[in-house]
Amino acid sequence: MAFTVAECKERLQIWLNAEVAIATGQSYVIDNRRLERANLAQVREQIKFWKRELAAAQAGANGKSRRRAVRIVPRDL
């Protein structure tokens, strides 16, 4: 699923806020999930995910797509 740059920035900021809250000993709630210090690794994985999605969305917005279509024609020798 492709996300817009704005969506990626918004979701990345949510997870960054969650990391700060957890790092200071608090718990954090996103939707119906309660995250606590024990889930810090999970929060960091989400931060990595949203950073990659943001980079992909920004590349797509700039006309630089990481994907490229290639046509291969098999031939018998």
C-alpha cells in the first residue's frame, strides 16, 4: 500500500512520541493497543518502517521511483 508523504510524516511522529513516552517510563496508547517499556523494540521497528515508507513516498513525489520495470525476452540458442 502506498502512503502519501503527509501520512508517513504523521504516523512517524506518532511513533516517535510513543518512543519518548516509553523511554521516560510511561505507557502509551495508540488505537486500542497499550504500549509500555517492554514494547520499546516494537515501537522502534515501527519507527524504522515509517522512515522507510517516508523515504519511498518522498522519492515518488520527486519523480524518483525505486522500482523499475524490465522486459526480458527468453531466446533459444
